[in-house]
Amino acid sequence: MEAERIFAAREALAESLARDVADELARAIQAKGRATLAVSGGTTPRLFFEKLSVIDIPWSRVSVTLVDERQVPETSERSNARLVRAHLLQNKAAAARFVPLVDNPEAEKIPAFDVAVLGMGNDGHTASFFPGGDTLAEAIDTETQKRLIAITAPGAGEPRLTFTLPVLEQAGRLALHIEGAEKKQVLKQALAEGPQEDMPVRAVLRGAAPVTLYWCP
């Protein structure tokens, strides 16, 4: 990992991560006129989304997509797109362009990410790189030509779609957002020796792209 940013509480982490992401998006907009943000689902990023949504940047020039998604309709409570619409695409961020992954050919065409924010599960997965995934080897292959791939795994629940490792590694800024002592212990294990297939987050941690950790108890 490039750096570790440790916070005493969720509120401070969410505010700092939101500001860092917003600053990076603003820099990208200034440099090239547009910016692309990829975010993760689950319960962990909700507060971060809400903090980010009120920061004043040129949101109409930002495209927001997901690092991965469950193959469910947006009406499902399991939908990451539903989560993003409810908690991020509001307030000032309502002006952003959203690119969902399910049944959307435009997802394959989205530009390289200026910022990608990853999470991590207690099983050592990140994005939808799950242990035992039927296409895991291809998803974390640094030479794969695929940008978006379908994956099914025992611990994943529904079939999923995920951007592949090379797409994540091309991000201008790559952050790993985790909370709680249990996940910090999982991360410690992932940073130790062992096969990537057992803890696929290792593919990101050992990859070419620098990763900044954001963690609070």
C-alpha cells in the first residue's frame, strides 16, 4: 500500500475520504474537462457517499459508475445502483452522470477511472473478486483484455458483474475503504504471504497501482 490514513471514527473518515475524492475529481476536470469516479456498494460507504454529495465541484462533468454490481434489478435492496442513487446522487452530486452496470452497454465504454474506491469483505474479496469465483482467474489476470466480466462464486450471493484488475489499476487514484477491527485483521492477513485466489484482495494490494488505505475502528 502507498499510504495508510487512520481515523478515530467513521465521521472523520467519511469527511476526509469525501474531500480527497472531490479534490481528485476537481483536478481531473481542470486538466481534461471531465472526471470518472467508480465506487463500491455495501453498507460501509453510505456515510462517505452522503458527505461527498454535498461538496461543491462541477458534478455535471463527472461520470459515476460502480466497481462491481449484483445482477439484480435496481428495485432490489441488494442493488448497488440503488444504494448509489439514494446516498450519493443527491444534493450537489445529483448533477453527475450515472452509468449503471446491469444491462447497460455504455458501461463497457466508460473512460478510465480518475478515482476508484474499493471495499473489502471478511472473506478477502474486493470488487467482485471472490474466492472460488468461476471467472476469478481471468478477472485478476493483469493481461486480460476484458474490462467488465461476469462472475459467480459461493460467497457472492447473486451472480455479479465486476470491472477487471487492469481497469482498477489504471485508476488515477485507488483507495481501499474499510472499517472495524475485524476487517483490519483480514487486511493484515491479506498483506501476508499466501495465494491471491484465497484472498483476492491481494491482487490489488500486490498490483502495480498504489493503494491508499482509509480505516477506522
